[in-house]
Amino acid sequence: MKQMKKDLQGVLKSLKLATDRVEKLMKKVETLEKPRKLKKPKAKVPSKARTPKTTSDSDRVLAIIRRFKKGVDGATLRKKTGFEGRKMRDIVYRLKKRDKIKTVGKGLYLKA
């Protein structure tokens, strides 16, 4: 009988330890199951106002050439645009390659 009583007390002690462990685990599970607070979405930053597109140099030269019905010479183009030498030749070359302008005579350009 005494042996049985000791065995029961040992079992009781181990059951108490087991219930304590189960209770601790239950608390951990409850904290994990709690819904977390949702973060507020960040306020959207308004986009910066875009600067209006500036026309390219080629577009400016083409606009000047289009104004002249009989064609325009290189000197007039240089005076109206303010471009000099190499830059002017490059722009005219590009416009001719794209078939935007054509050469009417030496140094005379007309819209295509």
C-alpha cells in the first residue's frame, strides 16, 4: 500500500508538471493566434509636376524650314537658330537621312 501511495504521488507530480507545460504552451499559442495590428498604409506622395517637353534641336530646325515655301539657305538657318558649324551640319544631315527635308540646290533646304 505504501508503495502504491508513493507511485501515485510520483504520477501526480509528473501530471502537475505536464499540466504546467501544457498551460505555458497554450499561452504561447494564444499570443501567436492574436491578430496583429495592421500597419497603416503609407500616404501616397503626390507626383512631381512634370516640366513640359522641350523641342529638340532637329525639331526647331525643321520648323524653320517648313515656314519657307521656296526653301531656306544655311545662313538663314544659322541666324534663326543660333547654331554654328558642325552642329548645324549634323542636324541637316540627320533630317535628310530621315527624309524630313530635301536639298533643292547647294545650301537650300526644303521640307520633304
